[in-house]
Amino acid sequence: MFLYLVRLIEIFTERGLYISEEKYDSGSTVIVPYRSKEYIGEIVCRLGEIEDERVASLKRIIRGALPEEELNARNRNLKRQELFNVVKSRIKAHNLPMKLVKVDFGVDPDRIICFFTAEGRIDFRELVKDLAHTLMNRVELRQIGVRDEIKLIKGLGPCGKIACCCEFLEEFAPISVRIAKEQGLILNPTKISGICGRLMCCLRFEAEFYSRVIKIFPEIGSTVNSKLGEGKVIGINALKNTLILEFKNGWQKEVPLEDIEIKNKNGAEDRIRTGTDLHPLDPESRASTNSATSAQYHYNLPDKNVKKEDKDL
């Protein structure tokens, strides 16, 4: 069994590992499965002969490609580039505020699909008529979002790997700044944004873990008791299940969560946190508890002020 790295000819940015019992040389063209369809790919290199059950899950090369199949695939690539240039020139001629992303063929070879992005809704009816007359084909314009743009044209994320939306994400889940806050990330747009300019999709992967675990930790800024004495919580490490405490002498120490006792706002001991106290709570419990504690704390302040005003009177 041979292991190959194959690059798809019609989707230049797509590469993948495939296995085959046949021996192919670098530069050979083959037919490979990709997203429930068959595409023509070029062998980038043969990684070697391997007999391991770990590669059994990889897709197999279907067969070698015929010379005419390879020629047709390369001609379709040239045709796409020609169509892209024509459509882009017509958009400029109509002075429309839209960015052309990709031009491709539909299921019907006589149908041309143009993907574009724009800030708002665009009236492109005259453009469609112009393109249909120029190209002598049925033309369809589809407006997409910036996330879908990256999914179409491919790219590398800030981590240096292929963007998640290009690799395996089928749908985009909603992502908010709250997710980044729960993970303790620096709210710097350049650090938490992807190449599309939106919040990175990978923030969602660990959101459920952090939203569940963060509820067992005391609030940042609260005072807790530990074996080393009373300290102020200045940091949380959810992965290591530890807290960073700052003591009265300015000394900072990372302390396991099970070794601390949390105090409420009035300084009374609330409860001792142990390893068995990590029971899951409902998503709203932490917010509601904090809100109730905060409301109770602020409710006591006006009473003192009222007494002071009475003395003045």
C-alpha cells in the first residue's frame, strides 16, 4: 500500500493524502474522491510504502486519469480565468460596488455562476443582462458573506494552518466576544480575528468547555482563602484547574482550585471547593448568581446613606 500527496487540478489549493495499491510517479494524474464527487488530481509526491491500520481510513485513489480527462480539466481552469476577467471588467464598466470572488460552472455546463461580496444589497439586473449577452450563456450572480469568501478562495489562518472553514467546517456557528472573554483571551481584534476579519471560528470549538468549567471558579478580583493565606484572584487557568492569587505582600502564586476557600462579598466563608464539587450547572446559573450577589451588595449601601442623611437633618 502506497501513500500519496495529491493536489486537485481544478481546485488548486486543495491537497490531501490518498492511498493506493498502484505505484504512481510524481506528476501523474489520477481520479480521486473529494466531497462526494470525483476530481482529477496530480501526484505531488509518493510518501512511501506503508502497511498500517492508521492509514486505513484514508480515501483511495480510484484510478489513473486518461490524457483527455487531464486536458479537459486544465482547459476548464483556463476557461474559468477568462470568464473571471470578463465578468470583472463588466462590473467595472457598470460601476457597481461589488467584489468578484469566483466564477464557476454549474451542474449544467452552459450555466455560469458568479460569486461576489458587497456591503449591502446590489441591483445587478442590468449587469446580468449584459453578461448573458456578452457570454452567450445563462449567468447567475450570488452574493456571499466574507466567511464564505474565504471558504471559496481558501487561505491560511493566523495559526499557519489551512483555515478551518476551508478544511472541514460545513456551517458557520455564531461567535461573540463573550466567548473570547470566557477563554481569557486578550480582546485585541488582530489576535482574535481570522483572515476574513471576523472572530475566528476556532473560538467556538472550546466555548462549551470554558462555559461549563468557568462556573466553578471564583470571580476575578474576589478574595479567597488558601493554605498560603488570604489572596486576591488575579487570573484563572481553566485547563490546569488553577488560580493565580496575589497576596497582601504583593507575592503571586498559582494555587490548585481544590486548595482554596471562597468568600462572599461580606467576607463570610461561602463554601470550601473540593474536587467533588465540580458539578455542572445550568448556563444561566453563574450569571444569575453573580447578579443576585451584586444586587444584594449594592442594596445595602443606600441604607447607610439614608441613615447619614437622617443625622444631617
